[in-house]
Amino acid sequence: MANDEVKLFGYWASPYAVRVEWALKIKGIEYEYIDEDLMNKSPMLLQYNPVHKKIPVLVHNGKPVTESLVIIEYIDETWKQNPIFPEDPYEKAQARFWVKFADEKYQPSILNAFVKEGEELEKATKETQAILKTLETGLKGKFFGGEKIGFTDIALGWIPFWTRMAEEIIGVKLVDKENVPLINAWFEDVLDVEILKEILPPRDKMLAKMKTYRESLVSAAATT
């Protein structure tokens, strides 16, 4: 598929766009990246994703694919080199399960902790750690994919980067060797994978954005 035209509409701070870029990079697929202004979305984005009008959108030879996890699966099925999903059907189902678990449980949990203070933050921290403790059981070794990164690691690899910054902002350690030793080690291993590090947003820029985002959320909560 050397003559394929591949475009990715994303947003620099979006973990959903990042996970798709990781999949493209691991597969060795050449693509054009279009960074969207989410406050002023381009006509092309609205054309390619008229239903949700969101990023990421992968456009392969003029045909759009939306939703980050759907896109990753499409990429893996279309380009056979460097497989992302396990070949075994059971292992593939397990990989999907843990990604769904993290997206449905961890994301709202970390966001809840991110906007809390005092006793509420302490309670939210314990809830988040309990979810991570459960997530630990899905690890197959160094990574969720075993000794090399796979679908689960690609889909959830945003967690270490964004969580560490959230910890810095709220002043609470959510992930450490005592509470979740395996996840803590996974954090370090994932952030050390060169092909993943290359795609991560600039840390200082991301940290500033997250601080502003938290301030807006806390302020909104205080006025309701």
C-alpha cells in the first residue's frame, strides 16, 4: 500500500489523537497530520465527521474513519506489518476489555480527583488507586501486551503522561510503588518507549493547559 494517502485530523493535546498517531508510527505508515483548532473546526473535519464533529479522524484514500479505538483497529486490519492486536481471539478480547475498563472507569475517576481538594481529594485519590489496582491484573508482564507494547498499551499509554502532570498540579501521588507497584513500573516503561515519547505533547505546554483547565473546572464548580 505504498501509494496510500493517509491523513489524520487531530489536536495536539488530545490523548485520543495521540493513541492513533502511536498506532500509525508503530505500523510504519506515512501520514499527513492536520492539527485542528477545536474552537474553530475546519470545514474538512466537519465534512469527514459530520456525526460527532470531533477528532481524531483518519482519512485513508479519501474514506474517513472516526473514533480512536475504531481507527486503531482499522489500521491494524488494513496494514498487516507490526501487528498491534494479539492474534489469539481470547487475548484480543481481553485487550479490548481492559481498554474499555480504563476508558469507562479510570478517565472519570482521574478527572474527579483532578478537581477535588481536601477530604474530597483524599477520597477521590483512594477511588482512583482502587481502579488502578484492578487494572494491574491485566498486565501480562512488562506491558499489557507482554514484553512488547500492544493494543492495550497504545490505547492506554496516555495515562502515565497525563496522570503524572495531574499529580504535580493537585499535589497528590496517585501512583507509587507502595499502592500499585506493577502499574507504577508500567508508567515508567511506557514513558521510556522511544516511539511513544516522540509523539507526546510538549510537557510545559501541556502542563500549563492542564492547570488552566483545572482552574476553570474548580471555578465552575464553586459557582454552581
